[in-house]
Amino acid sequence: MKNRFYLPIVMIVLLLLGAVGSASASTVTYHPSLVHKTGKMAYEHTKYLTYKIGSRVAGTAKEAEARDYVESQFKRMGYNTTVQPFSYTRRGVEYHSSNVIAYKKGKSSKEVIVGAHYDSVAAGKGSDDNASGIGVMLETAEVLKNIKTPYSVKFIAFGAEEAGLKGSTYYAGQMTEQEIHHTVGMINLDSLAVGDHMYVYGNLGDKGFIRDQALKIAGKKKLDIGTNPGVNPEYPAGTTGDWSDHAPFNELGIPYAYFESTNWEIGDMDGYTQTVKHGGVWHTSNDTLDFIEREFPGRVEEHLKTFSQALTELVKFFGETSTAK
């Protein structure tokens, strides 16, 4: 997830895990009663990426394993799913990665992009950054698969974010003028599990409507989600920096919202220091579920539940002037 130097299922039935096999398995057994337990699916996906796969460095076999897992989950849900391969060069070495794209037809052919990166840095296991974002995206896709949404939706798992937003930059760079025109917004999910506070950000002015709608939903549903308070003048209230996968879409003029958990009122007040207790957890050996759950009991479950509910409601009513009560 963010590096300030990069500016520019339901639950898997644990008793049946032995039958699941590798992360590339196309069939996973779920317990139907857990469909309605918000956050549980997201938690199980986060656990799988943490414990079954581990750190998922861009361009490695572990990143590819995570890609296969995400692809298999979208296909299991019944989505039209494609893999978009790309390559990039760092320090003279060529690396290969992929984006995984699942398409959901809505009432309108215009589209909303919901994105999260599935790679991680080598330190830790990438539980917060960004298994949590992938978990919330997959849960939302599961919940909405049979619900007609106002706009069509592309759920995209981006590769190689930690290498410099490579996956999202590649995807945005391949969009045609028509695709850009038909994309009404991009919703980014990155590092949702550990920060002291839950936030949603967006553009300044009228283009910040996605953030504003998310905040209205949070108010109606009594969800503890706020926005950047603007204590740092470099980052006006309600906004954030261009250090995650929303940035390439923002550059194209596509409105964005960005869900994140951190703490804007400590450290350099730039959103980089996540917690009062332990500072930043992302990009460290502490980015594991074991550490987060030991030091912040109940936080992961609370955050995944809250973000999953907010995202699901936002996509269900995207662009509407009012939300369901």
C-alpha cells in the first residue's frame, strides 16, 4: 500500500479446508448461513491470503498464487473473469504480474471500478496491506452477485502495487476514451484492518461525490467511518495523496473514493502513521493477523465488517441521491 515516495464468503468451512487444496482451486465449499454475517467472508479471505499464501511480493510465484486464488473466487461466484497480464522493468530486470478483472452487468452500461491490490511487500504477511482490501472486495462481490446495481461493476485485483502502482497504472493506460467516458467512478480499498480510525477520501469539489455518498451511508447505518480532518494543509480535508491504486484513475479525471484505516492526527499528520500504539504496521514484520489481533483485539473483525457494509451499500446505490434506510 501507500509509500509516500510513490507520488506522481461467506466463511470458508474450516473443517473442509483439506478439500480446498491449493489457492488456485476453482471450487471452495462455503456455509450458506454465513452469507448474512457481514465481514465474515472478508475475514476468511484475509486469513487465506495471510496463512495459506503469505507475503506476495510482486513478480514472484507467491503473487501468482494469490492471483490464481482471486481468479478462482470470482469464477466460483459466477462472474465473467479475465486476467490481464503485464510486464515492467526495475533496475534492469523484467518482472511479470497480472490484474484480475471480474465484470458484473448493471442497470446501466456505465461502469464503476472497485479495486484492491493483492501483492504485498516481503516483510510480514501483508494481512493489513492488502489482504484486507482483497477480502472486503471479494465479500462485496459475493453479496452483490445476484443484486441488480445501478451501474455495471468491474471488480479489479491489481498486481504489483507495491512496485509503484504498476497494475493500476497499466489498466488505466489501456482504457480507451470510450471506457474512460463510461467510467463514473473508481473505489479503492487499501489497508483496512489495523489503523486507529476508518476513513473514506475523495476528490475536492463536486467530484468528491462518491466520498460524500459513502459518508452519508455511514451516517445512516451508524458506521464509524470518517474522513481526513485536514490537519495537514498539504492534504485538504476529505482528500489524500496519490500513493495507492486510485491515483492513475484520478489522473484520467475519473472521480474516486478510497477506503483506508490509519490515523491522520499523529506522526507527520500525513496518514502514514497508522496507530498510536505501534506506529505504522504496513511494510513491517508486524503486518500479520497474529500481531494485529494480539495487539488490537477485535479490530480486524470490526473494520472488515464496517468496510464491507459500507462498500456493499455504496455500490448498490451508487450515484443515487438517497440511500436505503
